[in-house]
Amino acid sequence: MTSAHAASTTELERDDEFWLKDGSVVLVAGNVGFKVYKDLLATHSPIFHDMFAQSRPDEQEMYDGCPVVHLSDAPCNLRHFLRALIHTVRPLFYRSDEDTKISIDELFAVAHLAHKYDVGELLRQALVCLKSYYTNRLDIWKQGGQAGNVPFETSDKDPLYAIGVVTLAHLTQTPYMLPLALYDCCYLGGRVVRGWTREDGTVEHLSLEDLERCMDGSTALATSALCSSIDLHASVEQAELCAHSKPARFGGGVPSTCEAAQAKIKSRLKTNKSSVMGTRALHSHMATASLSPIFAKMCSKCLATLQGRERATHEAVWAELPSLFNLSIPDWQTKTSS
Ligand SMILES: [Zn+2]
């Protein structure tokens, strides 16, 4: 953790944000110095506590009147970590919906350094934040994560950071984040092999075991998506429920608005097969931009029938998600709690 040879402090670049005049220790990461409060770090982190306690005053390297501690962390990561412990920009007690979302870089830097320096409460908060998306409950994911209602910045199109979530789930022994993180990894395609580049330039890769899970899972998810699409587009059989169907004596036999809409959707699918194959197994087929205006023309009863079918297939995929990735997650919620 501390480097064996003390790098020269004469070339030290003082951090703009964390050079506190009454600071009592200088942490050096790369060539950047952070003058902060020794006791505050020692109070929160047993690792820092022991590190400071072990340093011998007669051998202590000094800078600007403070003992110097060399760390192996990247300056950008340490800055994020210190921001969570020492609020220099603005105090923070409660994060409301109007607050800026936590960036992925910040979230991962805080989670990793909180784990490394054993700041339990900070690690817990970082994981609660991640678990608002990478949850074990389908209803929470649908209402929160999938809709973007989470406190950190997410990307529906390019969630390369899901690779980092897999790594972090293993590191912090939080296995229930794994199924959705691997689900996201499956839709990264071949890029999943190249890994995810963190803000500090390091590249995180999936282990061979997790890559194998992705490859097996991708096939199973593609099959599920196709099957659920076939189920969804089966005709709505209970025509008597349809608000648009006409009894025979009022001209029945003519296709209703709903039947016409279903026929239009099917013909659209024939000409654009990627809208079937491209739909992710847990994402709504009915909400895809090219199809949703046609679905919207159907009566509420037919629409409810189709939404019920889609919900049922999503619940079935969700229940199987851990096993699709050869995982056993004891606290995986297969029933939607009300
Ligand atoms: Zn209808």
C-alpha cells in the first residue's frame, strides 16, 4: 500500500481541491499530493489507522510540516474517495431527485477504495446505490433501473461498466448483483471481451468463468426473447373482450381495429426481423419505438391481454436468470412482491 521507496516530494503537485491549510497528513498518489485530516481518515478507516500508527516519527518523510504517506492509488480515484469523506465543495446529507446523478467513475472509485481501506459505511452506501439498478427484484428493476430512476448515471445502450459491476459483485461478495450485470454484459456483444476502461486508464475484464456464463446466457436469452415474441403476437383469442369487435348482427366478421393492428405489427415484423431478434429478453417488445404507436391503437382490453402476456414471459425469464448464467442466488426474488 505504501511504496517501499519514497518518491521525491520536491516534484509534488498540490491537488487543487484537497490541499487543506490545517491538514495533518500529505497523501501522495502518483505525483499529486492531498493535504487532508489524518485523524478523520484514521477514524473512518482501520487500514489508514494502522498505516499511520506504524510509521516511525524518526524515519517519517515530511512535507509542508506534515508526514507524507505514499499510496498506490490513481489520483482521480483518491479524489473521488476523499470527496465522499470530506465535503469541500458542498455539504451533503440527503441526495434528492434534483441532485446531479453520481457518475459511474465516482461510484466505482468510491466503492473500490472504500473496500480497500475498509470504510464499511461508505462501501455499504456505494453498493446500495448500485443495487438500485442491479437488484434481485423484477418490479424494482422495471420501475427504477430500467426507467432510469436511480441515483447514478446509467446507459441503456452502452453499459460497459456492467463488466465492473460483475468484478465488484465478486470482490464485495454481493452475488445478487450478478444476474442483471451479466444480462447487461450479454448485450455488449463482442466488446465484452475487450473489457471496460476505468477513468484511471486501467481495464477491467471478465474472468474466463464469467465470459463463459455470458456466452451460454446470450444463447438462452436470445431463445427466450424469440419465444416470448411468438407468444406475444399470437392472436387475442377472447375476441368478445375486445371493445372494438362488432357482434355479427352489426357487421361482425370485418376485422376490428385491434385485429388490424395485430396484423400490421406482424407484417412489420416480417419486414424488420431485427425488431424481433433485437429485443432483449427482459425489455418490452411493446415499447419499441417502431411498434408502440401501432399497439396504442388497440382497445384497452386487448392491450391489457398483451401486456399480461409480456409480463408473464418477463417474470419467467427473471425467475430463470440466475440459472441461465449457471448461478445459484439464494435471495433472488422470483415472485413480484406487492
Ligand atoms: Zn380490442
